Amino acid sequence: MTDIQLHPRRSVAEVEEGATLAPKFGADGLMPCVTTDAATGEVLMLGWMNAEALRLTLTTGEAHYFSRTHRAVWHKGATSGLIQRVIEARIDDDQDALWLRVEVAGAGASCHVGYGSCFYRAVPTGPAAGGPLRFTEAAKTFDPRAVYGDAPNPTIL
Amino acid sequence: MTDIQLHPRRSVAEVEEGATLAPKFGADGLMPCVTTDAATGEVLMLGWMNAEALRLTLTTGEAHYFSRTHRAVWHKGATSGLIQRVIEARIDDDQDALWLRVEVAGAGASCHVGYGSCFYRAVPTGPAAGGPLRFTEAAKTFDPRAVYGDAPNPTIL
């Protein structure tokens, strides 16, 4: 079921204006994927996909990513239960980035730190630029230690 | 005005839970930036920033990106007039991706092909996976030839 065709990139016109999926992965074999909450429009996370993660996401209708830390395809929510059901997938003009609009199962969170969105801090701009980050969520949605136990933190310095 | 401090990454706890901006750029010196329409929540584009583009974006309050095609920092809208005013900037958990919520000037479009969003095609999922892409915007917002003339297309095969 994961054998959908990824087409060759024959011309700019076809890539930009055509109806065939002809994705471009980076030198590392990955493309960025923006995932938003289909109901609120909030950006939940920025993930990465290799060709296999893209195929699995499209065919199963559940988000799969490639973990750069673990060097493996990862079914989002397999550990935490926070499965992301794809409401709509979109590809961008030059087909090197994906946008998933999803509905999150369980507690509805998507961030391993425990927040609903990975983007839980605002960065000051304009005259306030350079000031401290401001937290945008009043509290964590879940306790990451209760969910992930002693699994290694994916954040790398 | 572009000399705001980007802090060193001393600990995972500080990067994830702290209030200091300590961004991580990839091996190529770039981080992905998701840009959404502040009013509608629609994802307009997925761009890239180097440290200078990030500093310029935060201090001026207008989106600047790094063009991988032209190998240069690029003030979005400088040619087209479609300036992106930053309503809010957010950084993600491990500080290697940015989210900009913007208000677009002029025609309100953000895609060089002429559409409002770069993500103007839906990719079928589930039982329909592998089928043709579906266009999500009825018509282009502007004529790219009238705006960009003979400038080279940034899409690379």
C-alpha cells in the first residue's frame, strides 16, 4: 500500500502547474513538512520526511516523519497516542515542502516537551527585538515524563 | 539595528524551556521558516533563513529570507511589493525552526507563481492516494510575468 508513484521532475511548468506529484528531497533525502491543526490553523510542528515517510503519510492518512535524531521513519503518536490524522495534505509550488492539516488524537498535543504546539514561545520583533521569549501556552497539556519515561530527548544542542 | 544577540546553546533545558533566543541553523547555515497568514491561518510559504535574515526579520518586523537559488538574503516583497509584516514570530522547542504570522501588503499573495499561497495544490490521501493533485485556488491573484518580468524562475528541478 505504500507504493504510490513519485514522478520524475521533467520541467518547471509541470512541477509548478501540473497535477502530478514530483517531490524534491534535499541532499539529505528529506523535505520539511509543516503540520497545522486543521481546526485552529495553529502550527503544531515542523517535521521532516523522506520518500518512505511521505508515502506512508499519504497512503495511511496518518502523519509519518523521519527522525533526524533516530535516523528512522517514525509514526507520530505511536508512543504517545497523539496520532495525527491527515485532513488535507498540500504540496508547495516547487514541490519541496509539504503542509499537513491534521486532527490530533488524545490530549491533542504535538510537542514532546508537553505543549500543544512545538511553537510555544513568541520572539519579540521591532522595537522589542532582542528581548526575552514569551511563553504562549499557560500550561503543558501533558507530562512528558509520564508519556515518554526515560526515552532520550530528541533535542540536540 | 541588526545586532540582536543570538545566544549559545548551553543545555537542552535552557533551549527548550528558557526565554533566550538560541537558534540552531543546519549544516548549510539555514533554518526553515513557516509563514502563515495571521488572519486566516493559511500557510503561505516555507522559506529559509540564515542568521542575518533572522536578525533582519526580527528587528525590522518585515520578513527576510535567504534565497537558496540566489545565495543571498532577500527582503520579501522588495520586487513585487508583497511585503510581509510580522504580526508574531515564534520559535519551536529545539529552536531550529521559525513560525511567522504575517499580514501581506498589496494583493496579499505570497507565491511567485501568482497564487495567494505557495501551497495551492492538495495531495490525495488514504484510498485516493496516488491520484492527481487538486488545485485549491480558483485563479491566480496576480500575473507573475507582469510583476517579475523576465527574472529567472526560482524553481530548480
